[in-house]
Amino acid sequence: MARSNDFALSYLAAHEEAGMTRINLAPILHRITEDPNYLFTEELQRLAGQCPAHADTRKEDYEKVAINTLLAFLYTDLRDHITNRMPLDADGHLLLCNPPDSPHGLDVADTAGLAAAPAETLIGFLRDSVCHLLDAIIKDWAIKVTLEEERCRAEGAITPLAAASFVLANTLEASVLHAPSGYDMLSITKTGSHTALHVCWNLCESAPMLKPGLTLAEYDALSRRSLKQVLPLAMGSLGMLCQFMGAGHIEADDHQAIHPLPRHQTAFVYDAEAPGGMIVLNADLIEPTAQPGERHYTGCPAFYANGLINLYMEIVLSLAARYDIYGRVLRAG
């Protein structure tokens, strides 16, 4: 049986075995907070002075540290923006909208249709809908940040938010990793939020598969308790994240976040020996993975914005409770 700390330790060890060193963004973010002028320094673009660079260190590693630091700095504002802009009805429920071109054939206004829908269809629809909702809020946030930058230019002033946005845009434009694909702050943030939502949905959906027979309150508590065991995924490299998700059958071929957790998944396991029981990640699936010349990793920028991943989890938990996702997965067998 997997133990609750096996995954984090094995994950870190696998990164080391692959030849990668973790650069913790927290002290870099602290330095920016103390002196926003650090955003414009050459040092930030040179691994932020966190470790000596090997002669063969690839340019992507330098970019990775700078870009993820800048995103992490901006994501504190994103977290507050999402919190303030979440549309709620009079009962405090999240107001969803029908996703465009949805393949699920459901309507958020059709209560009876939602209640009668098969579990996998409903879950796919909810996943699709909440991804589009967050996309709209993130787009609104990106516009706000851009307007802040434009206002600063017009007034001849600068704020840390505008400075980070400006430096990030320039870094992305010169990036050998992102520029060829046209990635910008908006597209990167949307993609990252979809991945975070996908993992949170997977955790919730795995609960009734791994531990049948609990009440809604017990499933909710189990999911909340287990989130800290899943967070190490966000601390690793993108390559190792993709490797693990593929090995555990929790990443669809089209890489979209709208697909329910398959019952043949092996990424999540139940640890009955942990206090109260715990869902943990399967450390047996980890394999050292790195690109040629890749020597550094930072983890997901959202990991460094306190409470952002927890916010995504709260969104999923609220929908799981409202639409009886635990019970539906159980009954679907």
C-alpha cells in the first residue's frame, strides 16, 4: 500500500535522477515584493541567481525560471480577481453557462435533464462549463492587467503589476520555448487553469471509486484532506507531470480537461492506514523524465500563489456537492 509521503519523496528523487535541480520561486518572489525594480534586472533572466549555470544549460531553462516567476507574481492578483468575479446565484451556487459547441447535449437551465443524464455525460458537461467560465474570468483579468500597463504608460508611472506584465510579454516574445507557438500570458494561464481543474476533478471522482459507501460530507472531507497529497504534482516539471498523467491513464489523447476520470486509472490509490483514510498518488508510476540539456525545474506558477489551487478545488467541490457527483459515480459502478 502506498504511504502518504511516498509520492513527494519519490517525485523529487526522480527529478534528481533525471539530472534536474529545483529552483524554488518563493525567495525570488519575496525579493520582487521587497524591491519591484528586481523585475527589470538581468539577474532575473539568469536563473535569478539561485544556482550556478552549467555550460550546457539550455536557453529554455533560463526562460522557464523568469516566465514562471513573473506568472507566479501575477497570479496573486489573478486569485483575488477570480474570487471577486465568481458569479453566484441567490443561494450561493456557482452560475454556469452552456459551453459553446458542447458535445454533451445538456443545458444548465434544464434541471430535469441534468438529473437524468448519465454520470460521465454530466461530469464532462460540468467540466466543460467550468473551464469556459474560468476562461472568461481569466480573459477579463488579462484585459485588466493590460489596461493597468497602458494606464501606467500614459501617466508616466509604473506599478508592480504593470511592470511584471511588461517584462513577461517581452520575455515571451523572445522565448525559444513559447514564441514559436504564439503563447502569451492569457493562453498559458487558461491552459494551466484547465490542468489544475482536471486534477481537482480527478481527485473528487476517484473518491467513490476507491472508497465506496461514504456520505457526501465524508467524501467532501476525504477530498479536502487528500488535496495536500496531490499538490506535489504541481511542484515538479511539466515533463514529469505529463509522464505521470500518461502512465496513470488520467490524460486523454486530446489533452482536454473535459473527460471524466476513467475507471481504469491507476494514478490515485487509497491509503487506508492514513488517519481517516487518504487518497494518494501512486509513486510506482513515476519515471525520471527530462529533455536533453534540461537541468532546472520550478513547478507550476500557480503553486506559488497562495490559495489559487485551493480555490480551483473549492470550485470543483461545490459542483460535486450540488450535482451529487460522488453518488452518481458510485451508482454508475
